[in-house]
Amino acid sequence: MTIKTVMIRGMEHSFWMRAKIAALRKRQTMAEWMTEAIRAKLRKEEVK
């Protein structure tokens, strides 16, 4: 693994953790959290 892939993986992990923490604060259900996380991920990929 190159340093770049490790960095990207770390960024993705922190992104998922932030999404999860934000959802927990709002006390959303798991389904709502998944939908939000997927939507945010798709938005993030569109920016690239």
C-alpha cells in the first residue's frame, strides 16, 4: 500500500465516524444514518 491509499482510507474512515457521531447526536435511526452517509458520500464523489 502506498502512503496515498493509506491517507485516503484514513480520510474515509474519519468521514464515516463524523457522519455516525452527527447521526447519534440527532438520535437518528440506523436506516436514516445510512441514507445520510450514502448521500453525503455521493455528494463528495460528485465534487471530485
